Amino acid sequence: MLGNGQLGRQVANADGVALLVLCLPDTYIDQITERLFYSLRDAEVAGITQDADVDNNALAWEHVKDFYAEAGDGAPLHVLLLENATTLVNLFTVSSDANVALQSFLQEKKGVVRLLAVALNPVVAEAALASGVTADLLAAVPLAQTFAAAEFIRFRPVDVVLEGRAFNASAAAAYDLRTLNANSVAVTIGRDAVRVAELVDAGITVASKYANVGTVLGRLSAIPVQRSIGRVRSGAIAGLRQASLSGGALVTSLLDTALDVLTDKAYIFPLVHPGKDGFFFNDDPTCAPATDDYAFIKDSRVIKKAARIARAIYLDELLDDVSVDPTSGKLPAIEIARFQNVLENAIETQMVVTGEAVAVSVFVDPNQNVTATDKIKAVVRITKKATARTIEATVEFFNPFNS
């Protein structure tokens, strides 16, 4: 008899399949032989190395390293390589060369990519606006939202994480990203100050203003869809020695009130929890109003997963025969029950049982005129898990004499 199950092997998490867009010098792109990796070693064999980062004054290995430090070996990471003159606005402007390349890549992958992150290596000097963000980032967030909305319509839903480079404003002056109404887009402005110094000393000048987009992407890839990247129980950020913002300010130099304001304005960065070693993500806000149903990446990921399941289940029903009541022309009860149950069972199995949602219900209106419209409409309602975003405890003395 053979024993089994002792090696700890894992099946790749389909919800964590990620695409990292890297904007690099042509000399660097030309030496990279593969576009899909399952470990940092895979990337190194393909030509993405620490030495190549230095030789080309660009960060590629660094972001891939950060990704696998969080995601672990075995996590699939696709890369799309674009020239380093590409800006965020270029990438998300409809019909631009970069945009066509990105769309074509996602189409070729047939919807397997769930997470998309973008890392820049700019060829021109960067300067942040008085509000802390670059003009490129500010203009790109709404474009990225439009892109994500279009991908959703094409049945390829993705969540987007952008590198918020060179952030240098006070919390009060910082641009409120929640006003941009982009609930599929998030911005990270954190990084490791010690690592920045090492990279700049090695001659990688573009590292002076970079943000840890690979780290955020890796954490998202590693966790289930309903979970915040800031969850303390998930552990400290791997390898981070001294947290700073991408403009250089050390997180430990900022007041708690300032960090709260930056979180409220939807920036993602590392912070300290007193009593805990290491640094943790503050939360996972998207660039959408706090009242938006998808004001956090975790909620956006949950609803997108439910949408993918609904698409997969109902795709099998497409162009099939549908019986109608011979007297009323309406859907008979048995057809309504079938359409409801097949999807409820699928989401129950794939999300509720796995702890990614609390409950699901599907409603198919019995009064639809399917004969005339050739369309069946269903409403899917997901009861999501709550998040202990704030925990308040009262600590007081007790005198048993008075009881």
C-alpha cells in the first residue's frame, strides 16, 4: 500500500492567476524567452535576473521576486512585456499599441487571468503633482476602470493594481482616489526603504520612486477572493524591512491619523501594528467611494468570481431548447426551478462551501415572454462575508464585592 498526501503539493489557485505588465527597455525584452512562470527560478532561467535589472536600469526581477515571496512557488504568473516608453495612460487608451497588445493577450488567455498589475520603468523624469500622485496615474485610473468594465462585458473580469510611483504629498493634500469611481482599480504606494537604497546603490535609478506592485499582486494571488490583503492572521509582508511610501517618507515617521486619512483616500501601503513584528498592508481599497459595493478589492473579487460561475453554468444552456407553458407561453415551474437550482448549486459548491460567501439565491422571473424575446433573465444574489475592519473592546476593572 502506498502512502499519499505527505508532500504538501497544491493545485494552482485559479482565482489567483495573475498578469504582470512590465514596461522595459527593448534590450531587456529581447533577452526574455518566456512569458509564463511558476517560480522565480523559472523567470531567472528565462532571462529575468537581478543582473539584468542592473544592466538595463529597470525593475523586472525585483517585481517577480516580490510576487513569489508572497504567492509562493507554483503560482502562475503571466508577463506582458512592453517598451519602457509606455505610460499608464498609453496602456489603457483604447486602440493604442499597448492597449491592443494587452487586450490581445487577455483574449489569447481566454479569461484565465483574474488579476492584472502594471509596473513602470519610465524613460522620462517623474514628478508628482501637489496631490502626491503623478499626472499619468491620475489620468489612467478612470481609463483602467473603463478597460476593466469592457473586459467584464467580454466575460474576462479582472481586478487591476497600478504602481503609484513617486507619491510625496501629505495625507491632507493627497488626492482622494475614491472620487475616481473606479471600483475595479487599486493603487499601491508602498515599498521597502532599505531595498530602495540597495537598488539605487546598484545603479538602478528608476528604483528611487518605485512601489511594491509585485508584493500586492503576490498577496492577492495567494489568498481566497473574500479575504483582505491586510488580514493580520495572514502574516507580515515577506522580507519587508523598513516600510516607506514611494516618495520616500518612512511609514513610521507618519502619524496614525495621517495613515488613516491615506487609507480613507484608497491608497494601499504597509504599516505597523503595535505588538506585532513586521509590516502589514493597511487594507485593500479600490478607487471608488466608500459607499460603493466594491469599495474593496475583496468584494470586487467575490462578485467577479460569482459572475464567472454564472457565465460557465449558463453557457451550457445557450441556444438550447426551452419549454414553455402551452397556455400562457410563460416558463413552466420545472424550467424555472432548473435554471435556479443549477446555478445556486454551482455557487454553493464553489463559494459557500469553501467559505468565500455566506449564501446565494437565484431568481428567475416566471412572467418572462421567452417566446418573443429568446432571452431568460436571472438575478443572482450573493450574501458576502463581513470584514472585521474595526474591532472595539472596552477594558475595565471589576470589583466582585459590588456584584
